[in-house]
Amino acid sequence: MESLTLSDVEQKYYSDLFAYCDTDNTKKVASNGRVLDLFRAAQLPSEVVLQITELCGATRLGHFGRSQFYIALKLIAIAQSGLPLRVESLNSVKDLPLPRFVVGKNEAEARHAALYQDTDSQGLYPASAAAVMPRPPGRGLQNKKAPPVEPQPEPTSPVVSPDQSPPTSPPSWRKHKRQHSGGNVDRPPVVAAAGAVWTQFREPQTVSAEGMWASHSPPPPGQESWVSFTADTPPSSTLPGMHPSSVQESTTIRTVASAAMTNEIQRQSSGYDDPWKITDEQRQYYINQFKTIQPDLTGFIPGSAAKEFFTKSKLPILELSHIWELSDFDKDGALTLDEFCAAFHLVVARKNGYDLPEKLPESLMPKLIDLDDSAEVPEQTADVGYSGSPVEVTPNKSPSMPSLNQAWQEMNPNNEQWETFSERSSSSQTLTQFDSNIAPADPDTAIVHPVPIRMTPSKIHMQEMELKRTGSDNNHPTSPLLTKPPELDEEAKLPASMKFVAANTVGEGYSSSDSFTSDPEPITRQRSQSGTSPEPLKVVAPPPPPPRPHPTHSRSSSLDMNRTFAATSAAGQAQASAIAYLPAVPPRPLPTQAAPGAAAGLATTAAATTTAAATTSPQQIPQQPNFADFSQFQAFAASEQPSSLPEVDKHSEVEKAPEGAGPLRTVKSDGQVDERASASVNSAKGASGPIAPPPKPVRRRLKSEDELRPEDEQHGPQKSNVIAAVLSTQPSIPRSVGKDKKAIQASIRRNKETNTVLARLNSELQQQLKDLLEERISLEVQLEQLRPFSHL
Amino acid sequence: MAVCIAVIAKENYPLYIRSVPTQNELKFHYTVHTSLDVVEEKISAVGKSLGDQRELYLGLLYPTEDYKVYGYVTNSKVKFVIVVDSSNTSLRDNEIRSMFRKLHNTFTDVMCNPFHNPGDTIQSKAFDGIVSGMMVQSG
């Protein structure tokens, strides 16, 4: 081979072409279709092509090495300019126009050639530019990417003609820009930038007078980007005009990969403009660069390596620092693939004169599962000096390469966190269900609806209140009641559901979720835990409602909601059993079974709330239910029908807490399996009731309890002392089916009233608590303010 | 709500200092400088007792007629000083703490930047943004 001296432009151009043809990236181009197409595109007679091939020595070698390829290109140029093909002319011809390849992609090449020639001689440029003009900016973009300086193009999916990296001659570029004010603007800069960057990385380019464009030879990847440009043409608006034609042309030569890229590009194309979108070829280029530093695409590039890498771009450290700030999305000091691509993209843009954005453009943001891609407003042209150029926005993060997305997702720590979160919550749910299965003792219970019981600190109070009230009782409940407080305290500490195990698990699960919410406040966490503790029980029910952390609802009306819901869900079984577990109240005698069970449940939940309000509402509560019981009884008997389980459950629950609940529950127990569950809920509410003057309600309830006794029996050991007391006093009530309905209705009414009273009590207590907390905070602040003075 | 925010390096030279521009900036610089003595005093006092469990938030360093100075020290002896106008009495301690926390987080991000050499003045736009946000609040 004769030694070949190429001008810089030629060098770039040729290396671009070589990269394009070098599909195998072996630095040796066989006589594959690319090369042949390329030569064909040169619009030279075939014999000339053969001659060229022979001259460059490829015939001898059987393939095109880089030097052969360059020689061939030069010969083509010579031939195109009409000079005789001679080896000597390789180096002797001066100002040789760049070889023009006209077919399809060759348009780009032609443009490139034109551009190059322009840079060289300015002669052909107008012509070529004119010829090129019709080409969509995509071409221009491709042209922008001057032949990669580096001899190592990284052809990922070599696309057709665009590979001829058109010299990014600023004039041509700008012309293109003006003419194709659309997305091209973005593309070219990006493409050119990519090329430019590498050019600068490898060789400071001073090729053309055009300045940065010319000086930036797009890296080999630019070739791909050109291809993708054409591919993007149809989908993207960035390449107006010829895109369709160029696309067609390119499609003919496009490889499968490029087609795939096209699809991806189409997918990515969106409605709004985005000057920062990374094209596929650019992305591929970035990925290849990433590989050079970190072979594992899912791994990280440490900050030091990234620093060295980007320092090569010769940007000022300040700008690099800013770019780093923008691109290191998760602020971990390392770059993931997406972050690296974004950083690289910004470097490329910066090198091409674009100002760095203040915020990371949306298209450059690493795709997060839980983030909305459109969260950030895409950087407008203002940043890059464009005005009104429609830029197509393709959510860059919609991975051009599916594998990238995957990799990114795998890498994304947020994903892991979210996954972990879901795992935990699901596990907690699983545990809950497990428990619920154990809970219902009543086989009749078709549906297990765990009555949500909110374990809140107020529970402790409620129980305390109960304790106080029933402390004097010598009933069985007393002993259980005494034992209950410690248990309740434990429960309160574990803001968990009725079941310790489930509650704990759930609490942990939700606490983990809290951690994800990045809420460092322990209070919040506790609240959420407490709020969610009853949730799992609820979840046990067939359509488990998603656990909801109620950070602030732990003691508020959510209790009522839960109770109401639980009552309606008629899933008290789980809770009933849970309630039974919590208080560990010894099983009570028949009359007290139902009531204790319900009361226990109610007590657990209502204890806290009712304790505080015991002073005020207790009296009201017990009285009301008492009164209500009888009147309701009549009313129920008269009009209402023994309603669904929910009602019964509610009644049973109410009964538990208030003494009135007991009898109601007994009534229900006849036919209601869910009473326990509801009882647990009601017990929470009812606890306040029972806490009220037990004696009075007890008496009254006794009467009604006689009828409801059977139901009470179904309820397991009770927690609340009050209930126990009440129940103990109640004589066994013979079951009477006939009266059940009426009793149920009456109990339902009573329970409802008790519930409302308890709810009101609860809200009052919470309000008091809030006031106290505020006082405490203010006192703390004062203390803080006073403290510094002590140092002085 | 601050009128002046400063970041002091371990060697007690400023890495970053910014004041509300309308006022006499030199005065704030002087205030921050003198507050360093108080910071040192607090560090040494607390350090003996708690060891490395020292509270990062130092609290009100000293109040003057016009403003209050709050301090915060990181474990690497980088100090944050916030000067707040005394007329803003509504500023609670928790708010000051949150401001310091935000400063600390942003400072950590700046440190993580491989292009930033520890000991250099902070030239991060993100950091500037955060600080501006804090100062703008005070109006």
C-alpha cells in the first residue's frame, strides 16, 4: 500500500466510513455488503470500482483493511473528480474533494462529502449543500458528525449511508438548522456534540473554519446516530423534510438492529420537544464508553474513574462539577449507566456550545420506576440557544435498548427499595391471613373479616379506664383484667393488630415502608404502625383492603371507621380471636363468653380512648345503651329485621364493650358467627361504655342478656373487666330463636349508639392529647432558647 | 429565613459564605468569624462528655440585638453558621434544625462530586440554589 496522507477532514470522513463499514468491528472490512454498497453509491462504473479495489490492495488481501479502505475511498474521490485512477495520484492530488456516495444513505455521505469538501475547498459545498439541503436535517445531523477522529468507531448497528459521517461543518449545519428548524437542531448538536467530544478527546480538531462543528468530528457512534436519525425521521419531528425519503433509503440498507432502533425511536418519540434527547446511536456510543470503564452494564462507575474520564473532555472543572451534579441523580458518588449517559450527553452538548441546564432535563433523567418521566420539564431550546425549534422529546429514559432499561431498573436502588417494600407488605399480609385462619373458631363463619381494630396508645388509656372501673369487681374479669394491662401495654407498644405476631410483622412491614417515605420522625412511624396494625387483620378478609398507614388517624375517627367497617365486614372472627389472645382473659362462663369476647375486643381498642373520657362519657355511654337496649329491642322486634352479620357483629361488638353489648351479643351469637369479630370491634367502642357505670347497665343488660346469652357464649374470653363484670352478673339466657331477631336488632341499635358515644369520647381525648403535645412542644422550645444562655 | 449562611472548613476558613446582599455583608462576615469562637467552645465542652456522640446541632450560639446566630458542626469539623434576623421571632428551633439538615445534605452532595476537591470553595449551583432558597424565605 502506498502511504496515504489524508487531510484531517478526509481522515475524519474516511474513518467514519470505515466505522460504518466495519460491521464486525474488527478493523478490517471484508468485502461485505456495506463496502460494496458504499462503492456502488459512489456512482462509479463497476469497472472503476474493481480497479479501485485492486489498486488499494484489497483484492490481494481479500478484505479491506483500514488502509485499503482509505485508499479505496481516496481513489473513489479521485475517480469522481474525473482524474485517472493511479496510485500516484493518491498523494499527489491536492484538494481532492471527498468521495461522494450518492445512494440512499449515501445522501448523507454525499452531504458529508459536500460538507467535508466545503471545509476543504468551499467549492463543492454550495452544490453539495444544496444537494444536501433537501435532505432532512437528519442527514444534516449525520453530516454533523464528522468522521470520527478516533479510528475506533463503535458501530453498534451500522446503519446505511449516514455512516459517512458528514463533517459537521458549522455553516452547513447552521444552514440545515435554519432550514430545518425542527428537531434537527437538537439532533445535530447532539450528534455533533458526541462526535465533537470525542474528536476533542482524541485530537484537537481545527479542521474547518466553521468552528466547533467542523472541529468536532462525531465519533463513530455518530454514524449510528445518523442512521437512527433517519430511522427517527418518521417518528420524530426533529428531522423534518427529507426524513421520510432518507428513512426509506436508510431502511433499505438498514440492518435489523437499526430497524429495531427505529422502532425504539418511534416508541420514544413523544409529542413534546426535547433538545436533550439522546439518540440511539449516541446512547450506544455512550454505552460502549461505559463498557470501557465498567464492563458490567449494571454496575457503577466510581467517581474517580468518571472524573478522569470526563476530565479528558477538557471542560473546565467547574462545568464538569456542574454536570456531575446534574447527572448523579441518586447522589451516590457513582454513575450508573443512565447517569453516565446523561453526563456524557451533557458533556457533548457543552462541548458544542450548549449551555448547561440548571436542572437535569427530563429526557436525561434516569428512569425510575416510581417516578413519572414527565415530571421534569424538558429543557427548552433556550438553554441551548435555540428558539422555537420544535424539538422532539423522546423520553430518553424510555430505554432505547430494552436491555438498558432492564439493567437500569436492576441497578436502581429505588426499585429495590420498592420491591422490598412490597415484599414486606405482602409478607405481612400473609402473616395476617395466617393468623386469621387460626382465629375463627366458629366454623359457621363463612367469611372471616377481621374487624379492624386500631391499636393506639389510646387503647392503653381505655384499658386503664376499664381497669379502674372494674377493678373492684371480683369477677373473673378482674383477674384477667389485671393481667390485661400489661398485655395491653405491650400491645400499645407494638402498634400492632390484635395478634402480636401479625401485628409485629405488619408493624415492621409498615415501618419499612415508613423508612421509604423517608420520614425520620419516630412519631410518624409509630403512628403508621399503629394505624396499620389493624389493617392486616382487615386484609385477611377475602378482598383485603390495602393496609393504610394512618399516621394521624390512629385515634381519630378512623376508629369509628374501622369499627363500622368491621361491623359491616362481619369478619370479626379473626379479631375476636385476636382479642382473645391479647387480653389473655380466661374464658368466661357462658353468659360472659360472648360479652367478654366482644368486650375484650372492644376494650382493647376502646380502652385507650375511653379511659380518658371515662370521666365524662362513661356514664353517658352505659346509660345510653341501656336505654337504647330496651327501646331498640322493641323497635327491632317491631320493625327491623335481624340484619346481616355486620349488624350482628356490630352489636356483638358493642355489647362487649358496653354491658349492653353483652346481651346483644348473646342474641346474635345464636346465629351470628361473626359476632366475635364484630365484637372485637365493638368492644373497642364498647369498652368505653362498659367503663361507664357498670352496675347500671349490667342490670339492664342482664335482662336483655338473658335472651342474648347464647350469643355471648360464643364470644371467647373477654378482656375488659367491665364486660366481664357485666357478663358475670348476667344470668344465662335461654336461647330463643324467636327473640333473636329482635334482640339482634336491639343490640345493633345499642351497639351503634355506644359506638357513636365512644367515637365522640375518642375524639375528645385526642383533642386533649394534641393540646398537651403542643404545650409540651412550646415548653421545649422555651427550654431550648434558654439553654444557650447557660453557656454564656 | 436567614440573612447570612456560611460554611466554615475544619481549619476555620470559609468554604462558602453568602449574605442577603442588601445589607452590609462585611458585618455578617465579622459576625460569623466571631461566632467561630463560640462554636469552638461548644465543641470542646461537649466533646469531653459525650465523645463522638456530640450533637451536631449546636443551637443558638449567641443572640445580639439585631440577630441570632445558630451553629452546626459536622463530624468532620465543618461548621455551618446561620445568622437569622431577630425580627423573625417566628422561627422555631425545629425550623433551624431543618435548615441545617438541608445544608448538611446539600453539602454532602457537593462533597460527593468527584470534581470537587475538599478544601475548595463550594461552587456548586445546587448548593447555591439551596442557600438562596433559605435566604429568600426570610425575605
